[in-house]
Amino acid sequence: MSETPFLVTKFNKALHERGAFSCGVNDLDHWIKQSASSMVKDGKAAVYCLTDRKQLKDAEATGTKASVLGYYAICAHSIEPVDAPSLNKRFVHPIPAFYLTAIAVDASVQGKGVGTDLVVDAIQRCVALSEQIAAHAIVLDVREDDDYARRLSFYQSIGFEFINPGHDTKRVFLKMADAKASFR
């Protein structure tokens, strides 16, 4: 089996070149360029960047930077049981979860499965983290734009469900037990 040309690593300001990143959504482009460093520094999110494997290896050897081709951010989260009828079966206290705050793919590699790779990596990382920190689910908000239906269909195809069907059309969740069974 051949090695993928891409690698996902924890964000490193000295190693990840973000200046040219462009996914076509201004707020996601701006976030990785202007906010990611402070979010990581302040403990508000953990950011993982997808780069070309060879370029990253060369960058590490030469002290240069590798271009970010995609990224996602994770943070701890909790959901009030009243806000999550699909997730809440017996919870009286807030439901612990991981929240995928952002997932974005540079336009240069869109349509090549990179988004799927990032989502799978994020789910696998949440599964691994759940062995250390309790979390009942992985939550994300599906961006409401022209690609909403396609994105929602993708998330549903891998097991995500609406957190509050009929009331919230963008927030979805994947139970950690299902993630562990499917993505370990």
C-alpha cells in the first residue's frame, strides 16, 4: 500500500505557512491566517494542519515552512440536555463532547478526497482523546451555503445525526461509541 502524499500534524506556527491558504470561504481563510495562533496559545482550540508530506519533511530539515493545504480545529464542548433531544437519553448534566470548530481545504486540493481525510483524521483523534478525557459525542456545525446539502449528506453518510431535529438544521453529532466502532 502506498503512502499518502499528505500528512496531518499539530499546528506549529514556525513550520506551517498559512499566508497563501484559500478555501474560498473568507472567514475560514482569515481564521487560519489571523486567529489560529492565538486560539492555540490561549488554549481555546487545538489545530491540526494537512501539508504535503515531502514539503513538510523538507521544511523540517531546512528550517522553512510547509504550505497548509487543509486544517481542522477541535475544542472541548458541552451540550445542555434540553438542546440535544437526539443525543440526550439519560443526561441531567451537560453532555461532554468534542467540537470540530472548523474544517477547511485549500482550493488547490479540493475534490481530491482531502476533506474526507481531514474529517476521518479529526474523528480518529477525538476517539483517541476520549480515552483520556470523557466525551459522549463529536459535534460540528454544517456550514449553510450553496454546498450545504452536499456537506450534510456526507456527514450523514458517516453517521452524524441532527442534534435537535426539526429545530436546528446545521448542528450534527456523532456518538463517541459509533465513532469508536467505525473509525478506530
